[in-house]
Amino acid sequence: MMTNLLSFLEQLEEQNIHYMPGHCREAINVHVSVPTGRWEVEFFEDGHVEVEIFVPDGKGIGGAERLTELFLPGAG
């Protein structure tokens, strides 16, 4: 979990994307603010990742595969 979390935070910093770390339940969460909306990413101890996206596209909740979308041109 730590490797994925640290890698994600490094990517956010490289892209100058604002984020706020925290914790809830059994996870470390990262609240990400971008012009197109807000993301909540949770990194669980067992290694799984949950991504919740609050944007008007209706995509909603996903897994770690959604993380790459944050770094696409125009996403942040």
C-alpha cells in the first residue's frame, strides 16, 4: 500500500495538483481538487484502492484503474 500511496502523492506534486491527505475506516485517503471536480482516493492496508470522482460526467466510483485518468491532459 505504501508504495502505491507514495507514488500517487509524488505524481500529484509533480503535476502541482492540490491534495489533502487524511484517514477514514481502515484506509489512508487523499482528497484531490482539480478544476473539473473533486476526487477521493482511498488506499487500504490490503493493497486495494478505491477512487470516487465527483464530476458531472456520472462516472462515480471505481478502482485503481481510474487513477491514471487524473493525470490525463485536461483532467487536472
